[in-house]
Amino acid sequence: MDKYTLLPEQLLYEGTLTAAQFFTAQPLTEEAILRTHTQAYWEKLRDGGLSRKEARAIGFPMRPELVARGRVIAQGTLDCARFAFRDGVALNVAGGTHHSFADHGEGFCVFNDIAIAANELLSTGEVKNVLIVDLDVHQGNGTARIFREEPRVFTFSMHGARNYPARKEKSDLDIGLPDQTGDELYLTTLHNHLPGLLDGLRPDLVFYLSGVDVLATDKLGRLAMSLQGCRERDRYVLENCRSRNVPVAVAMGGGYSDRLATIIEAHANTYRVAAGLYD
Ligand SMILES: [Zn+2]
């Protein structure tokens, strides 16, 4: 959990961002939650009514603070999308909780922030179609399931084929990578798919889930990417969006390297790349 405070501190300390470039999100409204999550699941979260089994699937003891935190994070991703309409890019220092389904959470994910933001923007008419580029090493199973029947949202997940979740959902495009995939194969695979998706779909908005659990040092990752390769991945995604004038909202996703400094460095790289590409 330390990364959520250390990352903004690092970005301010090194001068990649100024304090004026940060925003603080308010808690998401109940109405917005219910565009994505079921009434029954929301009521269990709100009233502390999850069973032990349901809480265990999420992975930590459920407390009111965690529900409140999840609401702020999800609103942060929605706010990022709206800032991206104005500025081209905006990044959430948390979020990317893609293992959350409409009616339950798992894998440390309570609310599905990107699904909530996408559904909200579709319902208000702010966007007509959305591309989700999920490059966290774990498949975006909750997101895939939520949008399985939604033609306006294209879900693209590139992930470790043998990694969690054992039972994958069906995204619009799934690329399962073998264990120990390194920079070269990873980046070639990304190059083979991303430009075609952007040109074919012409989305009004991209959500980019920039998990850094693709690193070789990651305890849960099983891939073999370097810090430099991960940074190049971020640069490639953002540059392809920027050159087509497609706004991109970034949510950070996972990162579980042994050394906290490695995690912060990899996440900070996403911001450094964005700061370099966008004025
Ligand atoms: Zn992950």
C-alpha cells in the first residue's frame, strides 16, 4: 500500500509534476456505482454485509474505509477521463481494479473503476465508444465480463497466459503471453495489435491500465521485462494515442516487485513519459 503515497511524493520531489497538476477526487455517487455494479453487491459493501467467503475472494478483511477508498479511486479514474478530454492525458495514482465484477470483487479489487468510468461517460453521451488497453500482467477478467455484451466498449487484454486468474473471461481481444516473455517479444506483440485497434475502432477515449507487474522482478508477474522495456511500453501506448488525438486516461494497476523502489521507479516512468509527450 505504501506505493500510493510514495509515488506522488517522488513525482513532486523530482519535479516531473508540480502540486498544481494534482487533483483530489470526491467519493463516487451511488448512482454511478449502480450503472456498473449490482444493487445487491453495493448494499453488501455499504452495509458491511459481505460473507467471509466473499471478503476472502477480494483478499483483505473488508472495512468501511476500504469501501470509501474504492469510491474515491473510481471517481478519480472518471475525473481522469474528463481531464484527458481537456489535456490529452490524465493519470490516476491508484485504480485499475480490473478483477472486480458487477456482482462481486476478487483479487484485491472492490469496485471496477475503469468499467464505472466508461459506463458513466457512455450514459452521459460524453463518449460513443471506448477502447480499454489492459497491459497489467493479469487478465482483466472483471472488465471483460462486464462489457461482454457491450459493443461500445472494446476490451483488449495482454497478460500472462499462465497467471491469475486461472479461469479467464473472454475479452474482445486477449493476448496470452508465455512465462518469461521479455521486452522484445512483448513489444513486438504490442506493435502488432495496438495501432490497428486505434485505427479500426477510432475510440473517443482510451483507458490504459499500466500495471508494472510485467517486470522480471515482480513476485506475481512471471514475465521477464526490464524497467526500460516497461517504460517503452508506456511510451508506445501514449504516443500512439497522442499522435491520433485520442484522449487517454491511465489507471496504475498492479506492481509487486520485492524492492519498493523498483515499483515506484516503474510507475514513475509512466508519468515521466507522459510529461515528456504532452505539454
Ligand atoms: Zn496485476
